[in-house]
Amino acid sequence: MKQRIKDAAKHASNNPIIQKSAQSLKPSRSIWGALGIILFFILPEIIAFIWGAEIAGWAHAHTVTEPTEIARRTYWLLEKIFEDGGSWINLTIGIALLGWLAWDWIRLPDENP
């Protein structure tokens, strides 16, 4: 079983389609790439961990009192997003992407992004 996993990993690492897919996921090696990771992955999760319950309560209050259907659905969606607080999975993905970007900067400091 271990050998099958090693063979599959080796096959996947040599597959040009998988390599191209991995490169397309990598953020750009610039300050904008790092800021994008922080603003879209890490910061929203930190906000959700700290103020998730308050945001969910606020959204629920507006869901009950909002006269238009589209706004009620928007507030309902906002309530569902924040009712459980932050997501450890999204936070981990953001930190992993930031680590990947930092590792790339350290590994290849002289190359242009």
C-alpha cells in the first residue's frame, strides 16, 4: 500500500497537467499576492472568529425586519456564513498559501515574479 501511494505521488509530480494546475493556484510573487491572501483568506476568518456571533445576530435581526425578499435572503446568507464563527480550514489554507509564497520568495529571491 505504501509503495502504491509513493508511485502515485511520483506519477502525479511528473504529470505536466498537474504541474500546470499547481502553478495556476500559486499566488503571484508580489506584495499584491501576499495582500490578496491576507485580505481574502486570513482576515475574514479572524473577523469571523472574533465577531462572528455579533454579525450573525445583527444579520438575523435584519432578516426578520427587512421588507424585500432579496435583502432578506442576503441577510439570511450572511447569518449562515457567520453563525458558526470562523473556519479553521479556510484559515489553514490561507496560512499555507502565505507559507508557499514566502517559501517561493526565499527559494528564488533573484527571479522576477
